[in-house]
Amino acid sequence: MLDVKGISKSFGGLKAVDSVTMKVEEGALVSLIGPNGAGKTTFFALITGFHRPDAGTVHFRGQDITGWKPSDIARAGMVRTFQIVQPFAGQTVLENIAVGAHLHHASRRDPLDHAREVAEKVGLGDRLDQDAASLTVAGRKRLEVARALATDPKLVLFDEVLAGLNPSEIRDVIPVIRAIRDSGVTILLIEHVMQAVMSLSEYTFVLNQGRLIAEGKPQDVANNQPVIEAYLGHGMAERLKRQREEAGA
């Protein structure tokens, strides 16, 4: 479904994304992890048209979409969420979700009907008339997911939809994400909550300093020495490695 080859982006002298190649198969639930500043959100921005790559190509459903506008990419079926959720001020939850539905529905009634259906799927069905700006952090995260789903995507990119949630809220949202994939939507998610990465994703890519340093099943990636070093530093990674070796001796 998604085929990214050698994509790169620099800002001044900083190479934020450096020759990253990645494939996401249709129907998959894949995660992208890495320490802060690794280039994950920039990568999302590149493949969804918010930044133009310096090099490399992006193919979506067999079509070269490199350099397309975000709106055209969304119409083609790939949408993203954002880390900082900003509801449209002065609008209800229903109206916020309906904005996404207008991508494929010209009239006013159809988007509102579709928005109600989407709201039920993400657990916002009882808050349709609530001012979106008054939602809790957890409610805003669900709203961001709903606005993306309202566009009828084939592939959705979730950018830290669990960030800022407490453990109970995370447990509540994980089944929602899984149900979205089970409904036929392919998912690529950026996440720092390892509980979610291990529970949800079938395959994981790891970025560090703009480069892809590992990929594989989440359990294998979690034990990968370069990944541990990227998160904890070389010294701590070596100490943990010695402890594992001594425990296995």
C-alpha cells in the first residue's frame, strides 16, 4: 500500500530524515518508534505532502504521490493526525468530525450523518453536541482520530494519539485503534507508549537521527542493541547487556 524509497529532508545543515526506505502492506498495523528528535513526525509530513522531500519517492497504492499537496493525498486515501490536537473553536464535536467528511461529501446532511457513525466508533457518540474545545485530553485524542476517519481513509497515520493519556485511558483507546484496522483501514502509528507498540503493532520501524536503524517484530526490536543505545545511551545499553549475559550465565 505504501512504498517509500530513499526519502530525505534537510533543514539548513540538519538532515532530519536521511534516505529512509519503508514498505507498509495493505491491512497491516505498523509502528514507527524512536527517541525524541529522531525525525518521525518529519517523516509523516514528507509522505503526506506537508513537506516536499529533497530526495526519494513516495508511492501510495501503486501511484507516485511524491510532491502532491496534502489535500490531494487525503483524497487519494492517506491521512494523518497531529500530536497537538486543535479543535475548531466554537464548533461541536459533531461539526468538528463532519469537517473531514466534507472531503468526499458535498452536501451538509451526508457529512453530518457520516460524522455520527464515526463518533460512535471512537466512543464520542454521547458527546456530539458538546463544544469540542471543552473535551478532556483523552476526548480530544479521540476527536483527532475521528476527524481522520471521517475522510474514509485507506491508510491512516496516527502521530502519538496516546500521548498524554493515563494508563486507564490508554487501555480504553487501544481497542479502538485495533477495531479501526479490523474494519479494513491500514495503520502506521508513531508512538512512545511501548505498551501500545507491543500490544498493537505487528511490525516496527525504528528511526534515530533521521536514519532507519532497525525493523522487525516489536519483541525483536525491543531487544536490538542499537535501539537500546538510541533510547538509553551507549553506557546504559552496555550495562543492561552485561546484566542479561550474567543472568543467562
